Amino acid sequence: MSSQYFVFGIAAAITIGVQSIGFTLAYALRTEIFYDRTKEGDARFDEVLGKKGGRMKPLTFFVYWMAQAFWVYLISMPLLFINSSSVKQSDFAAYDIAFATLFGCGVLVEIVADIQKAWWVRSGRPGHFCSVGVWSFSRHPNYFGEIFQWWCLWAFAQSSSESNRSYADPLWWACIVSPLFTMHILLNMKPTGLCNAEGENLQRYYDKCPEHYSAYRNSTSILIPMIGYRHVPMLLKRTIFLTSRSTSTSQRRITQARRKIVGSNQIKTVFDPEYERYINLKVMIALVYLCPEDFEATDDESEEY
């Protein structure tokens, strides 16, 4: 057990050391050289790297760099647990094979989802939202694949415990931080988290294709891929399948308020920022001051909820 704690400490020190050296080299070489060569890069770093005309911000870049190093260390804890174990296994048990296979399935789902989404984007985004392939079984299959594989890796690591009571090994339970942290990043963090994708970002779909997207949401799980989601009881949707009543209701009321205020014959075909702000302001006032009865769901819309 003590050897595992020692390896965890060494791994953390090495991670911090390597990342610090990498930051120094990146700053010295001015990583724009690499970006200019490849014509690619992460646009989220453009400002701190000075690619938008300003000066590079080394301290800000250092914070970003070390935050990612800490992120990598947290999610790799199950792997560190396995590699630091002195338990010798000549063959995989059925338990190991099962979770190794499930881990591979999670990776495969994520890869397929990303490829299918990329093909859909290249084809011109037909239908305004992606509902092809695995996206017809889950609204966020890539998130599911990422989360699922880290839970499988954590479970897989259990057989490497040096404790006599492996399921009570505190070090193995500490590794649960890996899947939990991954879930937190993908479900709760902005701007890429599921809370954002299933929140304010939904307005674009309800503006462009409300009926089509409403039917898609009604028949497609928010995260866990499955067939026949339309027939799942609402209690299970709001617990196991993470469907949010508050988010769905809010979005429905916003859409209905826009329809009442703008009117079917008054919607502009050309986007006007001033007009859009005016309409959004009226929608906010309506939702705050008008009676909820003014925004009750119609028979068609209530089926989704």
C-alpha cells in the first residue's frame, strides 16, 4: 500500500515538473511558430498567445497550462493505481475482460460520434441539428462515450488493489475522482458542458425548426444512447436519463412567448441584432410579469414533457 502512495506522489511531481519545462520551452519558442506552420491551433488560446494583435500573456498561459496538467493527473489516477500495484496477474479474469471491453466500447462510441458529426458539418449541416448515426440514439453520444470509458477504467482498476478487502481500498476509492471530474467537466462546465448545450443554446433550434427538434428531443435520450426513449416513463427520464423539467419548461415558455409577441407573419427573414434584442427584452418582461397560464403548453408540445 505504501508503495502505491509513493508512486502517486512521484507521478504528481513528475507531471508538474514536465509541464513546467514544457511551459518554459513553449514560451521561449513562442508557440505561434508551430501554429503558423500548421495553420491550426486552439482558438481559445489566441488571446493569451497574442494571436489577436495583443501581447502574449505568459502568466495567464501558465495558469491554463497547469490547470490542464492537474486535469490530466486527476483523470489518469486509475491508470496510476494500476501501474503502481505490486499485484501480479498472469491472465485477465472475466471481470477484467468485461470492463476492458466496455472501456473499448466507450472509446468507439466517442470516435464514431465525432466522425459522424464531422461528416454532417462538412455536408452543410442538413436539418439544422445532427441526428444521424449514433446521434439518433443520444443527443450527446460523444459525451456519453467519454464519461463511460473513465467509469469503466476506474472499475477495471479495482482488481489491482493490494488491500485484502479490495472493494474497501481507500486508494482505489480515491481514484473515483477521475470519472466524477470528467462528468463535472462535461455536464456542468461552460461553454462546452451539457448544461449549456441543453440550456440557452437550444433557442437556435426552436427558432429554426421547432417542430422537428421537439420531436427529436421527445424520442432521443439526452445522454445515454438507447432505442425507444419516447416510451420511457417520465420519472425515469428525469432521474436516470437526466432530463430536466425546469430547462425543458423554460425553453418551451420562451418559444411560446416569442410566438405570441412576434407573430407568425412578423418574423424577419434577415437577422437584425437590434430587432432581436427588442424581441428578447419583450420576452423577458412577458415571462416575469404575465400569468403562467398565458404560456401553457399546447397539446402537441405537451407530449414532449
